[in-house]
Amino acid sequence: MKPLLGYLFLALGISFGIASNSLAKISEGFTKLTPSVLCILFMCITMFSIAKAMHALPVGFAYATYSGLTVTGVVLFAVLKLNQVPNIYGIVGIILIIVGVIMVNYLGRLN
């Protein structure tokens, strides 16, 4: 598989990861049927996409990028939709996650 296809699967995994984690909150502990079913379905799509991305990209790079950007996306969802604004330590932590993803992407390449 070509790396470009790996990046596309990675982007798909990140998008569905953000959606599935956001739906986990909306499902209210899996008590609402539709968001619960969508959460599980989206998580399956997420894992499939990440597995395909790891086929073309290094595992550490793919998973670090997926996890960092998914966490950041879920925090952004919480701020925009749920009015859950993190305190200064949370903001610094998210910035450090983003910096870590950038470092892994640009400085942490395998030979």
C-alpha cells in the first residue's frame, strides 16, 4: 500500500475517532439507542482505518498522530458543543500534545 493511501486512512480514522468519542458523551452512558449504535459503528470504522493506515505507515507515527489529533478534536468538540472549556493546565496539555504530534511527524521519522 502506498503512503498516500495510508495518510487517507489515517485521516478517516481520526475523523471517525473524534465522532465516536463525541457520540460516547451524547449517548449518556449508552442509554440512548441511536448515538450508542453510531458510536460503536464509528469505533469499528476507526479501528479498521487505523489498521489500514498502519499497513502503509510506521506504527508509532500512525498511532501517535491518531491519538493526539483525536484527543485534540474531542476537546474542541467539548468546547464548541458542550461549553466545557479546559483550564490553563488543560490548554497547556493540549498544546503539548499538538507539539508532540508535530515532532513525531517531522523529526521522528524512521530510516
